[in-house]
Amino acid sequence: MRKILALLITLLILGCLQQSTKGSYKDISAEEAYELLKNSKVVVIDVRSQEEFEKEHIDDAINLVLSPEFKEKIRHLDKNATYLVYCNTGFKSRIAAEIMVREGFKNVYSLSGGIEAWKLKSFPVVK
């Protein structure tokens, strides 16, 4: 019985280790994103349309539209850099963040609530 329990615990630990090395993104609030941008070197990616981006965006953001070509667009980016991904409400940014993680990016954050949550906190946007 003890051997079976030890085996199950070992398998559980190995499963957790394997999952943690695969990586995942983290949803963060507008407040957390603001602090992250203030205190860290972060690449900000806006996955909205070019028209939405041109209307307003977070300062220093790059516009990489979430499209079938998204994987190709991110291939040249540093997989070890830190990224904050956002869209209008947070839905598309989660998809983009998941794609980035699957492509080997290690430090990816998704802005929960998107630029709308950002603006509700009166954080600055470029118009």
C-alpha cells in the first residue's frame, strides 16, 4: 500500500513539474498591469485591429492583430522577454497569450478586461 501511495505522489509531482516547465500566461488586472509597466521592462502587444489601435492604445504598444498570421508575426520576438497582451475587453488577449505560450514564450501577461478596464482606472492612452 505504501509503495502505491509513494508511486502516486511521485507521478503527481512529475506531472506538476512537467506542466510548470511548459509555461502559462497570467491574467492581471489593470492596476497590476500599470505597476508592471512602471517597474519592469515589458513589451506591450495590442491585438486589436489597426483601426482600433490608431484610435487609442497604451503607450509604446505594438500592434500585432490577432489573425491567422499571428504565429508568424511573433516568431521574431524574444521568447524570454516579458509581454503584456491586451485587446478591447480581454477575450482576444487571452487567446493571443495562449498562442504565445504554446510557441515557447515564457513571461506572458494578459490584461483582464482589456483597454476598457485600463481606461476605467483613468490610466493613460495615446490618442
